[in-house]
Amino acid sequence: MPSTIEVEASAAVAQLALSEKASLGGGSSFWESSAARGVPSFVMSDGPHGLRRQEGSAADHLGLGASSPATCFPPAVGLGQSWDGELMERVGAALARESQDQGVDVLLGPGINIKRDPRCGRNFEYLSEDPFLTSHLATPWVNGLQGGGVGASLKHFAANNAEFDRMRLSSDVADRPLREIYLRAFERVIRDAHPWTVMCSYNRINGVLASQNKFLLTDVLRRDWGFQGAVISDWGAVGDRVAAVAAGLDLQMPGDTGFFNASVVDAVLNGTLDERDVDRAATAVARTALLARYHRRDVSVDYTVHHALAREAATRSIALLKNDGALLPLDRSGRIAVIGAFAVEPRYQGGGSSHVRVTDLDIPLTEIRAAAPQATVEHAVGFTTDGSGGSDALCSEAVERARNSDVAVVFLGLAESNESEGFDRDTIDLPVEQLAVLEAVVAVQPNTVVVLSAGGVLHLAPVHALVPAILSGGLLGHGCGAAIANVLFGAVNPSGRLTETIPLRVQDAPSYLNFPGEHSRAVYGEGTFVGYRGYDAREQEVLYPFGYGLSYTTFAFEDLAVEPGNDGLAVKVSIRNTGSTAGREIVQIYASKVDSAVSRAPRELVVVPCEVVNAG
Ligand code: BGC
């Protein structure tokens, strides 16, 4: 960023009248900031796993209205499973190109809230239950985006971990978990990637609305972490603009803020708001606008290349959860029964503000047929996903297909109506009709592979008990079909790793009794024991742990050495592919502190995981 932009922003604001400075603090429309003399406006858009660019009157923050077609990369729940910063950066750079192509200056993401409870309706937009992994993935994504000249908006700041009562809910969280778990990822991304903007959340933190929270927006964000950018409100998160500006908010969104702009002027004139706060807010908005103008350029996007990247990213997002008897990869010949509505109508992204209108969509059944032209591939719907449930006829058809095949591939998951922004789930169960079909299929076809698609963690114990092989990619974006076929037939060896623990039962989750809260309060009673920290500390058995994922090959970790390094400890390890298939391994290093004076998790992820591509 040219250093002159800071100077230019201050100079532009210095020559504005109070009313002009106040107006910079409110949007001019649903997606655009206001301009003033010497200060241009800038355009924002959802995302973040693809662009939801809305023009003209089709503006909403619920994902209902039309938007321009865009590439749909895997949402955070999928992409995070790659554990791969380099891939995140390439996706960020591609999103920058599409943003510039569509006249967008700031893409509203990434979402980096911690997955505190498996039932949070928006977990599909977040990366992990672990703050270190979250920042490890979000930092390169922001670098990729901003390196392409488009600003990020780190959201939702902060402790926004449930959708229930989201405009009022107070996240009542003690200092240590707040700093160590819920703020830590924000801190690292801000220090390392310098996002242009941060978006404050709807909820309250310890009773104070995020948009009016001086501790959060000024003391922590600016004073402790040195944030230089603009704080933008979530859409409709501001109740009292004067209190918000005093606390550290810079831009209230969306538009139609005339009343609030006037309230800022009045408050300065009657002495209840310091004009220096208005100047700070106006300067931050001006800085963002000038940055945007400086970086804006004409680009042309090759959407075919982006489709290929979406497929690659989706393939890398898939985690192999079970593979007894090396059932996978499948032969590309023989008879394959493909079962489930999701094979032809895939579930590949979440509902709400991040919902992208896709340029293209890979259908799993089509891709399976294309990958195995010698095989006889027959499909049965098995169950419906529109809430009408299953029927005996659909189930019988699935069973017949499975009986007459060498292998069955059953697509299970959640429909968009089961999970979305705006509400949490009561249960993490799969729909009963899906389990009923699976049971009936397995009874006639023991060689059954389950392919899962869902934005939130599922109760997989019954599935695990039934079938020898399970693949899960969370939500995979529009390259889902090719990605699933790549892994099913072994064109790519799966290397995804879970970013969130899959418990045996939802009741085992550390936050179980304190979610989503009541009377507009959620007590974060589990403290720092979030996710695997809590399961480990209580020696709770889980179905699949954080960081878990199998491969078609095996790796040996050898010659582990821990030595004093320049900045702490240096860990060295050799990794050898002991199988016959090329594969990718992710090294995860955890540490614990012996004799800690305060309670701590038995182990915490501490080192940037390094990835190893290893030929067999
Ligand atoms: C969501 C944000 C989103 C904004 C604009 C809000 O409802 O919480 O994530 O960026 O709408 O659509």
C-alpha cells in the first residue's frame, strides 16, 4: 500500500465539514459506502467462498435476491479441511480477480469465528474449532485477496458463535477464553495480513453490543493489535450510531443512514461525542476508499480456469474417514449403484448471505460416469431432500440397484432447509429416512461407500457402524462432482483432515449445556475447553478426532527431534511414504505446558502445519 494513502485520507477529511464527515460514516446504498468531496465511495459484496454481487434493486443480506453468476469455491467448512495455506492463497487471489471483474472493492470475508458448538447454523462459513488453524488458513486467504487489490473484511468480530437470537444474544465469556480462543485468530490475521476492514458482529459480548463495544473495537483491536483499517458494522448491527462511533465503529451498513448521520452531527454539537472520533471514522472510511481506487483495474476472468481451481480445491477438501478392507479407491469397471438424491442435486454450499449463484455445477453422478466409462453406473434417488421424507418405493428401488451391483455409493447429508445462516440446529442427526435407506442398502450390499455433504458436523456413529468406507468434504462448492469422482476412483489420494471434532454424540460437546443460551445470554461455561481441548481434557472418547483423515497410502514419521531454535523450539521430523500410492501428509504439532499454574488443555495445536507431498 502506498504510504501516501494515509496522508491523502487525513488531508481529504481535514477539509470536510462536520456533516460531510458524518455522512462518510454511513453507507449510501445496500452495498456501497458514501462519497464526499475528495473521497470516492467503495463497493462491498458477500461472499466469501464466491462472489454474491447484487446490482440495482436486487439487494438483500439473506441470499434471497438475484446475484451475478460467480465461481463457487468450497465454503470454509470444506476448504479448511485442506489445511493448506498455499491453496487458500490461490483461492483468495481468484476471488480478487472475480471481484475486480464485477466492480467489487471489498469482499465481506473471511468468516473466522470459532466453531464452538456443532449445532451453530453458520459453522459452514467458519474454518475450525481451533484458533491457530483458523488463522493459519485465513491469513493466506486474505493475502491472496488483498494481493489482488481487493480488501477483506474479517468477520464477525467477535464471539459470534450461534445464530439463535443473534441480534441480541450476549456471549458471556471470561477473559482467558475470549483472548485465547475467540480473539486469537482475529489477532493473528490482523497482525500478519493487515485486512483493510473488520466487520463487527450482531451479538453482544459480556452485555455490550459488538458495534458499541469500546473494549473490542478500540482497546483490543486498535490499541493492542495496531489495526489501521476500517471497522464496518454487520448489516443492521448498529442501534445507536453515536455510541458506536465513540466505541470505534467507522462505517454503518447498509445505506439509508441519513437519520444516523444527523445524530452524529447533533451529538458533536451538543458535546456528547468528541469530533475526533468522527474524524477517526471518516479517515478510516476515506483510507479504504482510496485504497480501493488505487487498486481498481480492468481484469478479465477466465471462468474455466476458476472452475478448474474450484475442482482442485474441492478435491483437496475431502477427508477419508473410514476405509476398511481398502474398499476405496473403486475399480473403474463392473457395476456401481449410486444412491441418493444428492448425487444428482448436490448440496454444495450453505444458505443465507454467502449463497452464490454459480457459473457452473459438477453433478456427481455425471462425473462418476465420466470417470468410469467402462462401468455400469445406475442411480436410485433413495429418498427426497425436500422434507417430504422417503417412501417404500424409493427405498426398494435403491435396494434393488445395490443388490445387483458390485458396490454401492450412497450420498447422504443435510438439505439447505436443515441448516443455514439465521438458525441453529437442535440435533446433529441425519434425517431418519436416509439412515433407513442406508441400512436397507447395506443389508444387501456390504461393499457400500457413504459420501457425506453437510455444513455442520453430523452424528455419524450409526453410519460408521454400518459401512466400511466414508468420505466427507463438508460442502465442496461447484466442483463437488469432479472432486468426489477424483477421490472415489483414486485419481487423487485424499488428504483432507478434520478441522472440527466429530463426537460420538452431540451431548458430549463441551458446550452442550450452554448452547445456544437463554434469555438472550449464552454463558461460555466451558471456558478455554472448546472443541478438542474439551474432549481431551475430559478424556471423552470421540468418533473422529480433530485433525483426523486417512489416505490411500501410509506414512511413517521418523527421526523426530526437538531442538532449541532462534525463536523457541525447532521440530524436525522425516516423513516416509510406506505405501505404494503417491500421497500428501499434513504434519500437525501439538504442545502442552507441564506444571501450568492455570488450567490448560492437555494439548494444543501450535505449529504451522507443514504439508508434504510424497511419492509412493
Ligand atoms: C451477515 C454478514 C453479511 C451481511 C451482508 C449479514 O446478515 O451476518 O455475514 O456479510 O449480512 O449480507
